Amino acid sequence: MTNYMLLAPELILTLVALTTMMVGLFIGKNKTILGYFASIGLVAALSLTVSSLNANETLFYGTLTIDALSQFFKIVFISVSLLVTIASIKYTENDQNADSFFTLLLFSTIGMMVVASANDLVTLFVGFELASLSTYALAGFDKKDPKSIEAAMKYFIIGSLSSALMLFGISFVYGMTGTTSIPGIAENAGALVGSPVGLIAVVMLIAGFGFKMALVPFHMWAPDTYQGAPTVVSALLAAGSKKMGFVAAFRVFVVALAVLSPTWQTAFAILAVITMTLGNVVAISQTSVKRMLAYSSVAQAGYIAMAFAVMTPMAFAGGILYTLSHAFMKTGAFLVVAVVGYMVLSDNKNAKDIDHIDNFKGLSKRMPFTAFAMMVFVFALSGIPPTAGYISKFVLFSSTIEAGLVWLAVIAILNSAISLYYYARVVKYMYFLPAIGGKVSEPAPYAIALILALAGVLVIGIWPEPFVYWAMEAAKVLI
Amino acid sequence: MIPLTYYLILSSIVFTIGLYGIMSQRNGVRLLMSVELMLNSANINLVAFSSYNDDMSGQVFTLFSIALAAAEAVIGFAILLSIFRMRNMINIDDINILRW
Amino acid sequence: MLSKAINGVVALLFFAVVVLAVVGTTWTTVDELPQNAADQSNIEAIGVQIFTQFVIPFEVLSLVLLGALIGAVYIAKSEVEK
Amino acid sequence: MNIVSLIILVPLIGAVLTLLTKTKEQARVIALVSSLAPLVGALYMIMQFDSLTPSMQFVESYNWVPSLGIYYTVGVDGIAMPLVLLAAIVVPLTIIYSWGEDKQPNQFFGLIVALQAGVMGVFTSLDFFLFYIFWELTLIPMYFLISIWGGPRKDYAAIKFFIYTHVASLVMLLGIFAIYFAVWAQTGTPSFNIPYLLEQFQLLESSLLRDSIFLALLFGFIVKMPAVPFHTWLPDAHVEAPTAGSVLLAAVLLKMGGYGLFRVMLPLLPFTGSPNLMITILGFIGVLSILYGAMLALAQTDLKKMVAYSSISHMGYVTLGAAALVPLSVSGAMFQQFSHGLITCLLFMSCGAIQHIAGTRIIADLGGIGSKMPKLTVLMLFGFMASLGLPGLSGFVAEFMILTFAYLTLPTYVLLALLGIVVTAGYHLWAMQRAVFGSLNEKLGNLHDITNYETLSMAILALLVLYFGLNPAPILGMMTTNAEQIVSLMAIAGV
Amino acid sequence: MAVDDLAFLIPLLPALAFVITFFFGKKMYSGGALIPIGAIALSCIISVLITINLLNNPEEVVHQSFHWFAILNLGILIDPLAAVMLCMVTFVSLLIHIYAVGYMSHDPAKPRYFAETALFTAAMLGVVLSDNILQLFICWELVGLCSFLLIGFWFHKPSAAAAAKKAFLTTRVGDVMFLTGIIILFSSISQIYSGNLPEGVYVLQFSEIFKLIPELSAMHTTILGTEVNQLTIIALLFFGGAVGKSGQFPLHVWLPDAMEGPTTVSALIHAATMVTAGVYLVARTFPMFIAAPDALIVVAYVGGFTALFASTMGIVMNDIKRVLAFSTISQLGYMMLGLGMGAVVGMEAVGVSMFHLINHAFFKALLFLCAGSVIHSVGTQDMRQMGGVGKVMPVTFITMVIASLALAGFGIPGTQIGTSGFFSKDAIIETTYLFAEHTGNYIPYLFGIIAALLTSIYIFRLLFMTFTGKPRTDYGGHESPGTMTGPLSILAVFALVFGALTQTKFYHFLEGTFENNFVHVNIEHLAELGHYHLAHGHHGEPLLILWMPIIVGVAGLLISFFIYYLRVIDMSTIVSRRNPVYQILYNRYYQYQIFIEVIALEITYGLSLVGEFIDRKIIDGIIDAISDGTIAIGESIRKVQTGVVQSYATAVIAGVGLLIILLKLIVEVQL
């Protein structure tokens, strides 16, 4: 019998989204209330998800599955959305279209959650599209800003291309196995082994998911989009929708196409190495912090992709844990950029290049808390203890050693060291260079979002046991 | 009976045309059309497989994908419209503020 | 022109790969396609499937459409002030 | 919560409190108090310490990430206790020395205290996970100390220090992973417990694996020490770091490398595939560092850089003593760590004072400052004498033990190292002659002697150097038991 | 016995005096001079009392020991050898301290001076009193430190700073050899015990070392293809230390420069402390030397050569202190030569050599203090600017004459009439003759006798140039105060009569050094191990040989008299830039240039610069290249991102195509 309670988070969010849209039509200028409302809805969804952590059921003719993996990722998505929503209360402060913003934000969250739960390629694809379409619009939300529109355009075109590739790949999988159900594919996947079509399907699916994950060479939209989109949306894209790619890949490759693992393991190993190296190396020479974070995000995707290359329970746990940590670190980092953008604009309304690293000069004096938070985030991103970034790298990198892939571990570790260079530069700008301008206090929504992200990073870093355990539970679904 | 491979080759051709279009076209609308071509080639596949496997879900999937393609086009056109409004043209390879 | 050539090469490469793969695969298919369209209504079957098996994607699809609508309207509409 | 956790936690909290203070006075007082607390703790521990057992004392253990075999386990033994004491002594003295710091004093003192917490953690952790966390944590305060309060090329030096040592730690981390999983696969239980892993190491079948683990860990430690040819980060870091940073870097952070040598490398060494090769490598690195460091110190024109190279040279003794694997040479090497910590502190404080008062550290630009700065001259001379191994001071005890007892197993290396002693005396005296003695360089302007705070901290150090030179037994007593136990492993391994 | 228990106070009192004077001397009378004077006086009294006890009961030496750390101890040993040294050191040092009250009266840094000299004395006493080789080394190094501090006392003078460095560094070369010797000794002992050192035994104590001499001499090491006795290596390394400390060739270069300190310091270094430490070390470890084949012969040759070599340079120096410095080197050479003669006379060599050491301490201290008195009064050290000083400073003149006679060794052979130098130096020359007779090797004897002639020439040259004739510049001197002339007179008495009074007793007393309740070794037996054939019953030299030293002494006096007093020879032909012999001597055989510049500066510093280059350009260059390279690669890859979305699409599609091909290849290879 279907336990609808397990779907409650999605239902609540849908309800909140629709309500937000409706109410938005009727209330006048001040739509701030909608942000609070959305936040409350997300909190409720989060708590409902947390309450059913240990569920393990398939719903609706096997199109949805609620298991540890899905719950884990749902929590990641809801957390990111929550942080972004809270921060957006400030971002959309005087915006007539805040209702659209929050509705789209919630829709994209629902899309990601559906993907997390998807147990059927149709569900997965539709969820994927829901998340994509909503975020296309969100990326262009600053529509008076040519950069924002350009970002949306690039995101959209590469996104559609990827969708098409993915669908093409799915069609082959369907053709060979005769079903779209993930367990069903797993049963019949034997037919794909050794067949060239199987190979093509795998690569096309990798391209489709790799687009979301921003794996090289499917990453090229990401720096442009992250840089051009409104910063809160970049946070959502980098921290949230990127993870959707991973959860989809977990479902499709590890569960459905497990028999093809030699193929996709090799593919992910190659891509992981290229991705992390390119991401880190290019990030060094960036002057826009957002763009730098974008490349760093590319690099981080490379690390997580290692989990597929290693394919041990420990690696999956590491990869899964990494997505959680990365959600907090990256959201936090982007939100800091948003706060700095706010600060720069409050100095000078017509400021250009608000995400330029020069604006971070002396941030420790202008906004001590933000600077501190940013420092924690970048150190976490570079994997310095005792942060979430460290513990996840610890588990993930260690799993490569466990599996005997020392070369992969060495490359990852060297990359990690390279990354320190540009992360440390941010810290240098914030702490060592003289400030231009006086002290500015952070707007409350930003501050709250930063505190939450900071708490996430530090709690996972200092008390990792429950999270590691949880990630391992989630990884068990895959093996 | 027409072999399944024929359908697949057809869809491959359509897909490749779409690919080529998305790589080479400057006009935004043409780009969108190319994307549609690619989605539809996948739909050909799905329907073909559905028939040859005697399994309905492929056709259902096709319906879904058609609807999604429509939704995608909507967003796409909206973005292009916005670009047009801003620049009075939709040659998207001129839009490269964001790079490097 | 060079870029076009590159595009062409890439596309042909892709095409070759896919076609070779498709041709090189032995497809397991049903022996006979249903010959008489009147025999069974695939419309009905599809309808049943949509509302049973694929009810969740269907519902999500409604959100997709709504989302696309909202997004498109927002992006495409010209601001009143301007 | 017992004493070991307290000596980590108190400075950590102290660091946060210090960072939050508003005025210089508050900052330095809170910093001093919270850095003195570990000293009290360390002295208490030494009183309770049982020198006769090589096992861990004051152990406490809590679950942390049991699913991965990670526990919060801390404790000390004869290897760690003296270093804990060293860190507890040096940090408050550094704070006293820097009493007049005006530039962002709350951050300055806060970082120093945070550094203390980090090194305390490194020296007491009995869990590789925890160990690594503290190991990395020490990097950040030092990076800041160099970057904010550093000299003209601070950017280069800070980032070089940060990335170089970080790469080394990461390689070490790989080694930790390898031993962890290898043992896990062997025994079926995950554990990061250091003594346990070290014990299980010998059961690993593949000698290639054992050698790789050994070398990976070794790399992490010798870069930190630092040993030639992985030393080039150190002179740059020292030259650019503020005095307090240099002091802590040389006196405490370098000791982490040596500590790793004793805690991790030596117990593993007998069980590697080719122990004799490993001993040769270590011995060679040691001697090379001694000679190369001394030679380069001779070539330096900057006083502080000279001291930095002398650190490299002196840390070479640690490697050499450890490589010899004779109980008393190993205890000598441990004692060298302790003693060098105190001496180098004194040297860097002297250089800092000169820089601060005369405005330059270039030896050629100084000259004759002795007549204007008698207190500094006496203390500096004392430090130089201790550094060149004058008997009666702690440096001699250590070097004598290392050379004498290492000669039993590594005679050739020791004879080479003995050459270094002359060069060591040479560069110290030559620098002294040019910088401090001779006629006063008139360009230096008005010189004054060091402040009372500086004098106090340097004088305390000088007394300690003298005390431990005359009476090394209490410290050596703690070390010897452990050194014997380490060396006895060689016999167990049948090497 | 009560006074024996106070032995530990002997070094401790001056050390305490150091602390007190250093920190509180400023507020005391005369810079706190009374504290060290009192302390050293007490030490002196204790030393004398203990020596008297020991004279009565030579078998019962004073030995105290307590645990230090590991397998090391700290201990005090007063045997006859140590006792005579103790008395000499404390006594001479006391006189020099008293003298310094006057001499240093105008120096503002008096507290530092007295503190450092007190420490110097304490360190030297530590050397003398050590019961184990390590403690001896420790105090040995402290002596070096104090010499550094005192030579560089006027550190604001660049020449003083350089001299201090040179002194410390040169002796340090010797010290490292000494340390190497200790290390090899220890490892040999450890080998003898096969690694299991006995519990509760301090193996570096002299008694333990001497016990193991037979085993040590049975060990051999192969160096460059030749098999060398282990004990010889150790003994020669110890001797290397002694060479550094006692200014033997070729490590003597620091001693002439050590004149940069105050004259009292020179007196302390040259007479009572420091330089005698080397001789003392050889004497202290004499059982090892005599059991080591060839070791004593090396000692004899180095000593003899140094005696001759230094005296040649003494002839041409114009700086009064420098003449005395070369004289010291030369006399130390005699002492070493005497010790080397242990090859034929066994234990008696220690007696002869130590006797000369004690006598030399008296007359050399006297010479220096006299010179100091002259300098104090005249204000220059250049003898060419003096002349006729004897008239204004009668006391100084008389004491100086006595000291010179003692140095030249005037006396009447076969009687008990003679200066102290006569008894001791002639005894050494006699033993060298004995050696020559015994082995047919006359070289040591020739070294000794020619050096004696030169000694006489340079010391009387000094006397005539300084004290006789007419003043050559307007210096306006005066006699020194009582605190200075007092010690001079006391020392003069000792220089005159000490030798005559103690000669026979002294030898006999020292015979017991290695045969008592602490150490008991049979020197005769050890000599067999060292393949030395001792001569017995030797007192039958020809009369000419007995008279030879005094004949050359008088000859030297006459030569100087003719040249420097009567001026019968025109000096300008000899003292000329064109005279190559004079040039070589005056430039001290160009040793400074050869030794310091070539070895120390050119080679070592050059090497260190090469190292610096390697460090900066190669090691650091690689690291920087890696980092710069990474950044450059990033910079170039960055340009791939053109901003044109179609190119992104191309990348995606090309990526897919390539990935498919790549995987196909890889998978096929794997299969």
C-alpha cells in the first residue's frame, strides 16, 4: 500500500509553490512575505524528510523509490534551497516578481527531489527537466542585465543539447532492455554488455548528467552561467542542481547499469582526472570570484566523480558525503559573493564587475563575519580540517587508496594542493589587503543563511560520525 | 517488415543534423530548431523500440518528451525574445561578454 | 569556414560512430509487428499507462509546464516602466 | 575531561576569546593567560609522569566516527611529553616577547594561541585522523602570521610555505590511508589508532606496500623538519615571517616533523622491506642536512636567513640520531628537538630585536651594535654559543649523544657530520663578528637596547638552555624508555 | 678528610664569582674585582692544602663523582698531576687578578672583565679536575669560549673581534678532532663490551679507559689500505685537540693574534690557563699515548718543530707582546717535545714536561705582566718606540730580567743553582739527547737546541730594545702601582727559585699519577704495547751535552748584546724589505695568507656560495617553475573558453564522440 506520507515533502513544496504563485498575484508591492513563506515550507519539508530517513519503499508502480539515498539527496537539495531562499529574501527585496522567483525556486527543488527519488527513467527525465527549466528562467532573472540573459541563454542551449543527448541515450537503453524502470533495466542490462550501443548509451547518459555535474568537457556553460546568473541562483546551480546530476548518475549507472561498470568506471576516471585538473588550473588565473568559484565547482565535481571510478561502498559514501559538504561550502561561498555584491552596490549603485576579487580587499575589516565565513568556506573547499570539506575528501580520497587506485589519489591530492593557491588568494585579499570603504553590516537574511551554511560546514567537520554513518547507509542502497 | 535498424539510422541522421545545426547555426531560432530535431530523433527511437519491443512505455515516454520539448521551446523563445529586445538581433555567437 | 568544417567533421564522426554502433548491434525484437491497427488501440493503452504506471511523471510534467509558463512569462514580458 | 584535552582546549578557547577582544591590552593578557594554562598543565603532567614505562599515559578516548574507526584518543608518552612542555614554554614566552605588538594585536595573539592548541594536538593525538587534523590546523595560523605581519615578500613566502607543506601533508595522508586500509583488510576492523596501526604494520604481507607506506609518511615528516633537499620553503618563510612567527615556526612547527619520525617512522622502520636501505636514506638525509645547512648558513647575508639555515642543519642531527637506531642516539635526537626548540627561539628573538631596533638584518649593514645593545649582545651571544654546541648548554648534550651513539652504527655519517661542527662554529662566529662586534656603523642611527619584555623572555630561554644543558636527566629520562622500546623493535624484526 | 671534601669548591667558587660579578659587579668596588680575587684565593688555599695532603699520602687521591645523565657522570679527581696544575692555576690566576685591579682601573667594562676572567679560571680548573674525558672536554670548550670573550674584550675594535673569532675557530678545529677521538674511543669501548655496557660504570672515566687500554690497542682500523692501531687514532685525535688549544703547528695561528685582548688576559691565556690545557690533556691521557704505537713520536716531532718554528719568528717581531706570544708557542713546543720523549723515558716525561709547564707559567706570567706594566706606562706595544724604559721602571726592569733569564734557562749544570727555566728546559733537552742516543735519531735534539739559541736571542733582543738605550719616542712613563708591581715581585721570586727547590720532589710526586687508588696502570707494561723501548738508568750524558743548553743561551745573549745594545751591526741591511729571509719571518711564513685565505675563505666560502646557487636556482628554481608553469597552463587553457555557445556545444559533442572512441579502445584492450 502506498504510504503517501513519504511524499509529503514534495507535496508540501508543491502546495507552497502554488500558493506563493497565487498569493503573489494579489499582494502588491512588498512581496518579502513570500520568501518567509517559502522558507517555512522548506523547513517543513526538511523536517518531514528527516523524519523518514530510514524509509525504504517504492511508490506508484515503482516509479518512485524512497530510500536512504533519495532521502540523503533530498535533504541536500532542500538545504541548499532553504539557504538560497533565505538569502533571496534580501535579493528580491524590492522586486515585483519575487513571486515568480520563489515559485521557480521551489519548482526546481521539487524537480531535484523527484530525480532523487526516481526509480524510472521517465520520472527521472521529467524531474530533470523540471529542475532544468525552472533554473533556466532563474538564471536569467536579472533580465535587465545582459550578463544574466547571456548566462541563461548559454545554460539553456547546452542544457537542451544535453537533454537531447540524454534522451537519445535513454532511448537506446530502453531499446535494448525493453523497459524504463530502473530495477527492470538492471535485470535486463545483460543485453547491453559488449554491445556498441550500450557504450554509446552510457556515454550519452554521461554527457547528459555530466552537463549538470559540469564535468569537462560538458562544463563550458558553467563558468559563464555561474558568473552571469544572479549570485543566489549560481549558488543553487552549483550546490543544488549539480548534485542532481550525481544522484541521477548513481541511480542510472550504479543501480541500473551496474553490469556496464567497466565502461563507465573508465569513463568517469578519465573525466574525473581531466575535470579536477582543468578546473583547478584555470581557476588560478580568474579575477572574478564568482567565476573562480565556478571553476572550483568544476574541480569539485571532478573529485566527486572519482566515486564512480572507484566504485566501492566507501567511495560512494565519500562521494555522497562530499555532495552534502559541498552543498554547504559552495552555497556559503556564493552567498558571500552575494553579500559582497550587496556591499559594493550599497557603496556605488552603478558599480561594474561586482564580483571582482578587488572587491574582497580588506573584507575582514568591512564585514568581519562574512570574511570569516568565507575563509571557512574556502578552506573547506580546499579540504583543510576540521571542516566538512576535509572529512569528505578524507573519506573519498581514502577510498581510492583502499581500491588501490593510488595514481588517482595522487592526482586528486596534487589538485587539492593546487586549489589551495587560489583559495588562499581570496583569504589574502580579505585579510591582508587594506580595505576600501567603511564597515558594512550584513543584511539579516544573508547573515542567517551564512550562519546556517557555516554551521553545516563546521558541524560536519567536527562531528562527522552521524553524517558518515548516514552516507554509508545511503551508499548501501547502491551496492 | 522494415528492419528496426532503418528507423535507428533515420533517427541518427536526424540527430546528426540537429547536432550540426547546434554547432554551426548563428541564429537563435535555428538553434532551437536543431534542439527540437535532436529530441525528435530520440522520439523516433523510442517509438520504434516501443513497437519492436511491444512495450507501451516507450510511446508514453515519447508523449512526455514532446510535451517537455514544448516547454523547453517556450523558455527558449522567451530568452531569445529577451535577447532580441536588448540587442535587436539574435545572433548568439555575438553574445560573448562572459568568457575566459 | 574552418569552424564549419570542424563542425562537419565532428558531426560526421558522431554520425559514423552511432550508425556503426546501431548496425553492429543485434537487436532483439518481436517477430511480427501488429499488422492491423484496429486490433488494438494504442491510444487506450497509452492513456491507461499514463494514469497508472506513469502518473507521477505526468503530475510532475504539469509542474514543468507551469514552471515553463511562469518562467517564460517573466522573462519575455517587457517591464512596465520601460 | 582530563588534563591532555584541557591543554588543547584551553588555548583553543583562549584563541577565540583573544580574537574577540577589542584592545591590545585585553588581547595580550588573555592570550598570555590561556597560553600559560598549558604550561601549568604540562608541569602537572610531568610531576605525575612515569618515566619508566614506554606506554601511553593520561590516555583518554571517546567515540568520534566509530564507523570509520576514528576515535578521539589523546595521551602522552616519553616522546610527546617533552615536546608538549616545549610548546607550553615557548608560546607564552613568544607572547611576552611580542608584548608591544601594535598591528591588529587581537588577531596576532589569537593566532599564536591557536597555533599552540594545534601543536599540542599534534603532539598528543593518538589517532591518525585527529593527528592529521591538528597537523593541518597549525598551517593556517602560521600562514596568517606570515601573510599579515610578514616582510616585503610575504606573499611569496606565505603561499610557498602553505602549499609546500600542504603537499607534503597530503602525501603523508596517502600513507595514512594506505596503512589504514591495509590493516583494515588484514584484521577486518577499521582503526586510525596510531599505536595499533604501527603494531599491525608488520603483519602486512606485501613488502612493496610496506615500503610505499613508509616512504609516503616519511616524505610528510621530512618536509616539515625540513630536510635537504625539501627545505627551500623554510628560509623564505623565516625571512618574511614576523619574529613571533619565526620563533614558533622553528621552535615548535619543525618539531612536528621530528616528532613524526619518532612516533611513526622509527617503529615502522624495522618492518619495512629493506630496513637497511631506509636507514641509509635517513642517515644520508641527516648528514646532508647538517653539512648543506651549515654551508649555506655561511653564505647568507641576512642574519635571520642564516639562523634559518642553521635550523636545517640542526634538524639534520635529529634525522641522523634517529637513523642510527641506538637507544641513546635516539634519545639524543629527541633531546635535540627539545633543545633546538629553546635555542632557536633565542636566536630568532635576537634577530627580531635587531631588525626591530636597527631596522635591518643584513649583516653587512650592521656592525658594532654590541656597544649600544649590551643586553641583546649577551643574550644573543649565549644563543649563538648554545647553537654552535658549546658544552654545558643543552645543544651540546643532544649533539654529543647523537654523534657518539650514532657512531656505533653509522660511523661514516658521523665523521662527515663532525666536519659540520667547524663550519657551524664558523658561521656563528663570523656573523657575530661582523654584526655585533667591531666598530659601530654610524648609519644605523640611534640604537637602544631591547625592552624589558624582550629581555625577560630571552633571559628565561637562556636559563632554560643552561639548565637543561647541565641537568638533562629529567627530560632524557622520559625519552630513553621510549627510545629503548623503539630500538628493541629492531631486534624483534630481526634486523 | 675535611679539606678533601671541599675539592668541589675549587672550580665552583670562581664560577660563582663569575655570576655575582657579572650581574652585580657594577655597583661594587673596582667593578667587583674583590669577589673573584677572594674566590680564587680560597680555591688556591684549598688546592694547596689538598696538595700537601697528597704529598704526604700520594696513594690516596681525591675522587668525587656523581651521576649526570645516561651513562655519564660528573666527577672531581685530584691526583698529583691535577694537584700541581691546580696550585699553579689558582696561584698564577690570583696574582694576575690582583695585578688587573691596577691594570684595568680605567676600563669602564671592569665587571665584565672580572666576571669573564673568573669564569676562565673556573673552566680551566674544571679541565684540570675532571675525572672523565667528557667533562674535561666540556670545560675545555668553556675555556675556548672564555678565550673568545676575553680576546674580544674590546670587541668594538674590529681587529679584536677578528682575533677572538680566529682564536675560537682555530681551537675549534682541534676540538672537533678531540670530540671525534672521544666518540671513537666510546664506540671502541662499546665494541669491547660488545654493546652491553656494564651497569653502574661510567666508561668514560679515566680509570675505566685506562683499564681497557690493552684491549683498545689490540683493535685496528683500516684507513686508506693501511691498518692503523685504534689507540693510535684515538691518541692522535686527542693530540689534535691539544694542538689546537696549545698552539702547536699548524694550529698556532690564533695565538699571536690573541694579543688583541688586555695584557692581563694574554698573561692568563699564555701562562696559567688555556694553552697549558693541551699539554695537560696529553699528560692526563699519557697511558693511552704510551700504549699507542707512533703516537708519542708524532707528539715529539710536532712539539720540537713548533719550538723551533715559533722561535724563528720571535726574533723579528717588533710588538712586545707578539714576541712573547711566539715565545709561548715555542715553549709549549718544548713541553710537547718533553711529553713525546716518553718514548724513551716513560713516566718521567710527564714529570719533565709538567715541570716545565709550571715553571713556564711563572716566568711567562711574569713576562707578560712586565710587558703589561710597560705598555700600561708607555702606551704603546711597539718596541721600536720604546728604549730606556728600565730607568723609569726599575722594579719592572729587574723582574723582567729575572723572567728573561728563566726563559733562556740560565743556570750552572750539575749544581742546584739556576733559574726555574734552567731546570725544566734543560731537562727536556737532555731527554731528547737520551732519545737520540737510544734511537739514533738526533732530530728532536737539534730542534730543541737550536730553539734554545733562538729563544735566548729573541728574549734578550726584547730586553735590550725595551729597557736599555735612550728613549726613542717621548712616552713619559712611570713605575706601575703596587697592585701591579706586587704580583710581579712574587712571580719573580718563583721564577727564580721554584725550579731549584722542587725539581727532584716534583718528578717523584708525579710518578704516582697513574698508580694510586683511582687509577692503577703499569706504564712499563703499556710502553710494550706501544712498541716503545724505555731506557733505564740513563744519567751519563757527556759533559758537553750537559753544558750545551747554557752555552747556546749565553751565545744568544751575546748576539743580542752586540746587535741591540752595542749596535755593532747595522740593522738596516738585515731589516729590509729586500731580505727574503726577513720577509718570510716577518710575515710569519705567510701562514696567515695561506691558512686563512686559501682554506677558510676561498674554499669554504666558495663552496657555500655554490650551495647557495644550487639552493636558489636549482632547487628553488624547480619549485618555482612548477608553480609558474601551472599558472601559465591555466592562463592558456582559459582562452579555450571563447564565450561563443556554439563552440561549447562543439566541445560537448566532440567530447562525446572522443569518449566513445576512447572507451571502445580501452575496453577492447582490457578484453
